[in-house]
Amino acid sequence: MIAGKRVHYLSMAVVALLAALGVYLLASTAPEPVMRGRMLVIPGAWWRFLGMFVLVTGGLALCAYLYGLATRPLRAWRYAVTASTHIFIWLVILAVFYPVVYLLSVSFNRNDTLAGALPREGNLLVRSGVFPNPADLSVVQYLKVLRETHLLPLHWLLVAVLVTAILVVLGTALLPRFGFRSARLERVRGLAGWTVFGSAALLVLSVGPGQFYGVSADGRRLPASIGGMVPLYIRNTLLVSGTTGVLAVLLSTTAGYAFSRMRFQGRYTTLLTFVFVQMFPTFMALVAIFYLMSRLDLLNTFTGLILAYSGGAIAFSSWIFKGYLDSLTPSLEEQAMVDGATRWGAFWRVILPISVPMLLFIFLNQFIGTYSEFILANTLLVGQERWTVGIGLRNFTTNQFATQWGAMAASAVLGSVPILAIFYSFQDALTGQFTAGSVKG
Amino acid sequence: MKDHLPRSRTTAGGVFRSLGLIALALLLATAVGVAGYLLVRLLAPEAPAFVGIPIGTVALVLVLRYIARRFAWIMPWYYLLPAIVFLLTFTFFPVVLTIGLAFTDYAGVRNGELNVSSETPIVAIDGERLQIANPGTLDCRSLRDGCNGVRAVVYASGEVTLPAESLDGTTLVLGEEPPAGRTVVGVELDMPDLGFAATLRVVEQDGPVLTLERQPPFPPDLTSVGVVLDRQAIRRTIVAEEGDRLTLDAPLPEDVEAVSIARYNDFGFVGWRNFRRILASAPRALVPVFGWNISFAFLTVLLNLAAGVFIAVLLNNKALRFRNLYRTLLIIPWALPSVITIQVWKGFLNQNFGAINRVLALLDISPEPINWLLGDATAARAAVILVNLWLGLPFMMTATLGALSAIPDDVYEAARIDGASAWQAFWSVTGPLLRTALVPITLSSFAFNFNNFNVIFLLTDGGPPVPWGTATARGTDILISWAYNEAFRSQGGYAYGFGSAISLIIFVITLGVSLMNFRVTGALKEEARA
């Protein structure tokens, strides 16, 4: 048996050596890259790349199999499968992340143009333009986007509070990993979390179009440039999404409560209608919404847009909240009502406080959904100072796309950060609803 | 199943009684709201239309309090009321309105507003008959049936000449009352000593007594004073039109001097005309757009599902190290706002400078740079589907992982005891269980992608133009983007009514898919018994 093990290890070494040799041969015999039109091409690179991939994957899988034979012979093939799974997943991660990383590096690059000749220096990836040249690293694109935002002292104070609160949240989230654990830490973290929400909300509410202007050489105010308005667009989007989220919570909690806790005639029919209605996105009745808003003098107002969104938000949120209440025992309310609380009192003082996590989820879910909405915003909001971030970015892609690529990338990164942060902070809650049996897709 | 709580056992009211009471309350509130709006507008003519909403809300609260005292069983409906009101106003009503508008010729040039640029002078008046200076300015050709049945505004003269009795400082007393109901905005006083007339603003008016802004510098001629009146707008409807002669539905008042007329951009009911137009252009618009719409949604769902299930099955291997890290990393396209990432993809897919073509060139995969977005339709379609795969993969992966983790371990245990191999267990245990869980997700994903406006509009903008399409129905246009192009873009002529007709078709299709989803999931079976 020991001799068998040795054979396995020996074959592992041979396989690894052969695979490495093959990869080396494929790489070293590759022809020099040539320019074809505007592109740098390595002739025949694809089959070399494929060959290398097969060699690496196959070699690793075989090695894992042999290692498995040597250690746990019955499960040897599992080792092979696991090894090739890792490689495959990393390849998928590479493909999924390539645009993200590329976007980040464009936003931190001095080159502001999508056109232009390929660089002659640097490694192969830089010379072929597959990645922007790291030598041009710079924050100039972000400055360009943020330069025309003139915050007042109050705003700076709020920004300071926000940043501090975020740091506290991060710190208190990381500390338990190093063994610090206490109830007080949890409380501090909760408090800091709400501070993040509160200061962000105040900041969004207090910043207005007046803070966005350029300054000419002789000190006069100029209208903001396309890039300079982007922070305003982000603020607008946050305002609209936040209000829609709050409205969704306000309007759906009582409905969800009635559906879950009360039995009355017509309950099933109404529930059916709610579930049915949420399958029709609001924007399908785009023309009618436009007509309605033009009659209500609500075109080009945030109010009109928020009202239009709220209609679509309610049904789904009520359904989710109903499901949540169904999973709670009614004994708490019964207790409260035996103690003399009214039904509304039981709802207000018992149900709402214990549903805070669920309400937060409804808010965030609506917030993220609204943030990415485009068609209604584009139809209802005409004035540039009211644009949302999606419309603002479209202004880049339809006008000076080729020349403002860097500024657009920086704007895209800035616009994505709030949602990215929210999504990863509440990842499990936000993705968990899409498990089996849920209604919405 | 009985109520959880003791108090709402008294649910005596039927559905119709409850809804009827609530409808009554809403109707009353609406009436109060409209009345309030009209009242506010009397006091402040500039007030926007939505001031009626808070007024109506207050009325609603009062009415509801009264009803709750009389009929206690209505309580559950009160909890539903905020949601129902919003659903009715901003979801249900727009749907009904869409149906209505689909049968009208509502459009940019027929938007129901007053057309200010159509104002043309009136040459002669004879009772309800008018002769206008320029029929071309009134421009009735863009309307459905000429100017017949179109609302119009006749502007009455701004000036009458009256004698004055006296002038004392800034107070001018006219010999006659100015026309009733009109406001005097100024007087034109002829000053013989000066040799020309001066116009003075009137700051206050009380019958024939006018207060001027200042004293006239020279004694004016009081026998004939030009009294400048505010412009008066008289609403009429044009009932017949013949060249430069118009007939109104009623004669104009005797005492005014009509000077000009402007028309409204009226729209009206046109029956099935929009649908006939859709059918008439079907070979070039409806059929190719619908075909691509279906295949786009189908291919997207198929690809996303295949890739998502594959990766999820790989990640579901509990022995796999870093599986949570992998899941967290792979979820990133979902965590970024799609409205931003899609537009960034537009840059990546740029023909000459985009990252994708550079990678393809470096690996020598495509001999020529592919013109993804502006070249031929096939490339643009492939681009849309691939970007949608990038966007949708995390969702399908997460959904499948959720479904997989819901399968209890003892099922596998039982399969193993029965002697099934791992492969057999996967095919005959995981497969069927996964399918049941994924069917509703697949269906709703299909419904979502069927109307995935964002990815089409922001990536390809519906383009490129194709020889078999029209200006509004191009290579990658789906039904909803076609409707948008017709309704909100110049190449579609802002044909809102036509766009609504297309929306109606989308409604019907979505309804079908949703019904199917209902049937498959049985989402509400449990509730029906409750």
C-alpha cells in the first residue's frame, strides 16, 4: 500500500510537470502580437489559450484524483471534481468581474477618452487595451465630477457624522471577529446604523440644485457641466427612492396586518387582486400615468414620480408583510388586548416594534428597485435639475460619450456605491426572499 | 379557520356593502376635493390642481370616522384603505385609462391643451359665424376631423373708448360704466397740449371711478378716453369650418369686440383605428417586434437558467471550500444598479475602443472588430442577451441555491439507502424537486424580461435600424420600447393613443403569463381555504 502511495505521488509529479511543460510550450511558441487595424492581435491565441486552460484544469484535476487515490481512494474522483470546480468558478468570477474591475480602473485613470491609440509601453494587457494603463492612475475623474458641488457647512457636518457612523458600523461589525463580543457593542452598532440612515436622509433632503455650479476664472457662477451635475442626480435618485421606500412601508403595513390577522368577507378576493396587480409593472400604463400626471400638474415633479412608483410598491410589500406576520404568533397581541389595548393599539405598540427588521427589508427592497427604475423617471422628469442618475448617465452616452468616458465611469462608480453598500450590508435579507415558493421573481 | 383575535368576529358586512360604503366615502371625498380645488382657484387662480388632494383627504377622514361609528364591521377595510386608494389611483386607474386612451388619437399635437400658436385674427363677425384672417395659422389639418367639434377660445378686444366726466388728481370718473365683469388695466389719455397720448396704469377701480398710478402731466381731452381692458377669453366650440369661415356653437356676446381666435389641441375617440393601424403595419412592426420580443425573453430565461442552475449546483457542494466567498463574489452584478451598469456596458461594447472587442482581438477570436450596437441586428441581439446574462445570472444562481437548500438532506439519505449513485440521486431527486421550485421563478422571470425595457433602451436604444422594420420598430425593439418610441419620441410623432394601444396588447400577454403562473404555483390555494 505504501508503495502504491508512492506511485501516486510520483505520477502526480509527472502529471504536473507535463502540464507545466505543455503550458510553457504553448506560451513560448506563441507568435509576437501584431497590430490589426486598431487592435493588438496574437494570431491563433484562442486555441493556445484553450489548450492552456485544458492543460491546467486537466492537470490539476488529475493531480487531485491521484492525491485522492493516495489518501482516500474511495472518494478520489470527488477530489478531481472539486479541483475542476474551483478552476471553473474562478473563470466565471473572472468573466463577471472583468467589467467591474475595468470600470473601476477607467474611473481612476487620467485618460478621459474612449477613443485614442493603444499605449506602446507596459505589459501585454495594457498594450492591447484590455486594461487601462495603470501608469495613468489618477483621481482627476472624480474631481471633475465633484468639483462643482459646493456644500454648505451644515452639509459638511452631516457628511462628517455620516462618515463617522459608517466607520463605527464597520468597526463594530469587525470586532466580534477578533473575539470582542458584548451586548453593548451590538447596541452601539444598531445606533450607528440608524445614524447612518438619519444623517444620509438629512443630507439628501438638505442638498439642493443651488449647490451645483461652476466658478469662472473671475469668480462668477456658471451653470454646472454635465459631469458636475452628477452628484445632484444621485441626490435626486436617493430622495425619490427613499421617499418611495417610506411610502411603501407606510401604505403596506396596515394592509398586510389586516390580511394576516383579520377575517372578513372579501378578504380572499382582495388578496387575489393585490397579488394580481403586482404582476403588472406601472410603466406598462406609461401613457396613462403621463396623462394623469399632466392633468394633476405633477409632471416634472418628484411628487408625481413618487406617487407613480408607490402604486407599484404597495401590492408586493403588503404581500411580504402579510407573510411575515403569518409566521408570528398572535399571542403577543392577544396579551396586549386582554390588558386593555385597542386593536390599533396592539398593532401600533406590539406589532410594529417587533416588525422593524421586516419594515427595514421592505424599505430597502423598494429603495433598490426604485433606484434602478428608468422609464417612468425619463418620461415624467423633464427638467435637468430633477434628473435621476440613470437619465444623467444617459446624457453622457448620447452626447459626449467618446470624450467623457472617464467622467462617466467615475459617475457610474459614485452612483453605484450607495446601492452596493446597502446590498452587501443586507445581503441575506435581500436575496433570501427569492427562495422557493415566493411570489415575485 | 377562525379569527386570531376576539374582536373582529363581528364581520357582519358583506364585500359589496363594505366596498360600497368605502366607494361612497371616496366619492364624497373626491367631490369635496374638486369643490375645494375650484374654491381655492377662485381665491388664487394660479393654484395647481393637486391642492384638491389634501382637501379631499381631510374630508375622507371625517366621513370615515362617521361610518366607523355606525358600522363597526368595516374596520378591516380601514386597514386596507391606504393601500387600496393608492392601488386604485396609480395602478388600477392608469390601466383603465390606458384602455380608454388606446381608442383615442391622443398625441403630441392633440394633447388637450390650448394651442397658443394657433391664434389668428378675426376679420368679421355675424352672430355665431366668424371670418378669420388666416386658416393656415389655425391649422386644423393636424386634427382628426378638421376643426369640427374642436374647442376654441375667442379673445375679445382689449380696448373701448368712453367719455370721462372729471379728472381730479389721480381719480378719473368715466361717463359710462366700463363693460361688466371686465377689469380696466389702464387708460389712454389724449393730451392736446402735448400733441400725443399717454397710457397710464389703473391701480384701483370702483365702477366708473378709476384711480390712476400718477397724475397726468398735462390736462387730457376728456371727451374720449381710451379704456384698456384685460383680454377676455370666451370659450366656444367650432361646429363647422369652411375655408376662412367658422361657425361656433353659440353666438358671441353683443357687447364685446372679438379680435382673435385660438383652438385647443383636442383629441377624441377614434374607435378601432389605432388597432387597425397596428394590424396594417404588422408585417413591418408588430410581427418582427413580437417575434424578437418572445425569443429575447425565452433565450434570456433559458441561458440565465442554465448558467444559474449549473453554477448553483456546483456551489451547493457542501464540501467545496470558499463556497460562500464565491457566492458573495458572483452576486455583484445584482448588487450594482442595473440602470448604471447597462450604460457602462455600452462603452465596453464600443466597436473600436471597447474592452470586449479588444479581448476578442487579443485572443484572435473574431477576425474583425464586431460592431455590437450599431451594426447588424444579430450582433445587437447577441449583445443584449449576453449583457442580460451578466445581469441576471446572480439572481438565477441565488434562486436555485435557495431551492437546493430547501431540499432536506434525508431525501438524499433515503436515495442512498435505496442504492442510488450520486448521479442517479441528482437526476431523480434533485432534478424533479428543483423543477417544481424553479417553474414559478422561471415564469415570472419570463414576464419580467418580456417587458425588460431598461436593457433594450439603455444598451441598444432599440437599434440598429433594420430594412424589415420601421423608424420606431427597429432591430432590438421589444413591444414596450416600440410603444415608448411611438408615444414619447419625435420619430413616433408622440402618438400617445397609438402607444396605449400597443400597451394594451402587452397587458393581454402579461395577463396570460401571470394567469399561468397562478395556476402553476397555486400561490393562493392556502389562502382560499383560510
